[in-house]
Amino acid sequence: MVCNPNSVPVGVRPTTPDASRYLEQHRADVRGSPPWHPLAYIIRLLPRRLEEMAPDLRVTPGGRVLDLGCADMPYRRFFGSDVEFVGADLPGNPLATLDLQLDGTVPAVDASFDAVLSTQVLEHVADPAVYLRESLRVLRPGGRLLLSTHGIMVYHPDPVDYWRWTCAGLRRVVETAGFRVVRFEGIMGLGASGVQLVHDAAYDRVPRRLRPGLCLIMQSMVAVSDRLEHRESRNLNALVFALVAEKP
């Protein structure tokens, strides 16, 4: 996820007054979280699903991957040490090799990467079309994008939160940018997402001392509900959508 709220390419980071109360509850740490975290199930599930999809990027030894909105680059591990992994983020991230420009463009030459990784970033950018066009521009022909973003999800500014997509809407915005979608998956289906939204609604209404117990119960219900979903159903309605798309 993009970091550093003090800089705002493409309007990514204007501060919102009520952002702080959401950040602690809804910022998912992809490296793991305790079972009493209010998003414990999706925090465990999403990295696994993305790792399963990463081979579809077809990055070969010596290839170059751009992590666009890299934060602390938690998914570097998906790629071998012989792959050049380049992070791009807002100015101020010491782990990023490239600082995004104020207009949202990436300071990299055309067709200079074999793959682009974008995980839980698109919902936070003010102009998704610019972001996706830049992803396309820096990819070589035949290069691929692995992208995940929100479908059904509670408002969670970090510190801004602009977009949600239906399955058809996300395909459309990616294809309009010039990509060809080659794989599309819903992650955490409709029933589980409904339980998650009930959990989100209840979380702030219970005393703080009772929240860990609430989370254990509700996240267990989320997990059970998700096991009952069919893959076809998830691909239509999901908390998070992920896709692999190719530059022609």
C-alpha cells in the first residue's frame, strides 16, 4: 500500500479528519495478525491467494518487477533473488527506489519492466486511469500486471479511500487502460463479506475489553462462511478482487 501522507501525487493522500479512527482497525498487515484482529481472516487469506497468482506473471530469472505503491514490499518473497525488484512509492519511503511524480507518473522509461505488482493500492488513488496507464506504459509488450483491490469493503481511509469495484467494473477500467485480463478471482465471497461488514459495524459499538472476543467469534464465522462459497460466486461478489492482466 502507498505510504507517506505528506505527499499527494494524483491526489492520493489528502488527509481526512476522521481517518485515524479507521487506520488501527482496518489497515491489514500482510505479514500476519493475531486471530483477534478485526480483519484476521482476509489478512491471512489475501497473501496466500496472491502468491498462488504470482507465477502467472511469468517473470524469468533476470527479469524486472515494479511494485507500484510498494510500502515495505511485503511481497518481494514471491520472486527469486535473481529478479530485480523495484519499489515505487510516494516521496519519503526509504525502501522505494523510485519516487512517484506529483502527476502520478512513474520516473521509469517505457517498456522497462516485465511485471507490475499492485496490491491494495488502486482504491486509494484519485485517478485510477492514470495509475493503470502508467502500469501499462512501463511494461514491455507481453508483460503482466498482478493487481488486487476492493470489491465489497467498509470505508477505510489510509488516509483517503476513494473506490470500490464490481467484478465487471474492475475488468472494464483495466481493459480500458489497454490491458487484456487473463485471470480474475474474487477473494472472500459474498456471505463471508456480509459477516465481515456486520463485524465492522459492531466493532466500535462494544466496549474495548470485549473486542478481542468479538473478533474471535466473528472472524471464525467469516472463515466458515467463506468455505461454503463456490468459486463462481466469489468471482461475482467478493471483499477483494485480484487479477492478472497482460499488455498486448
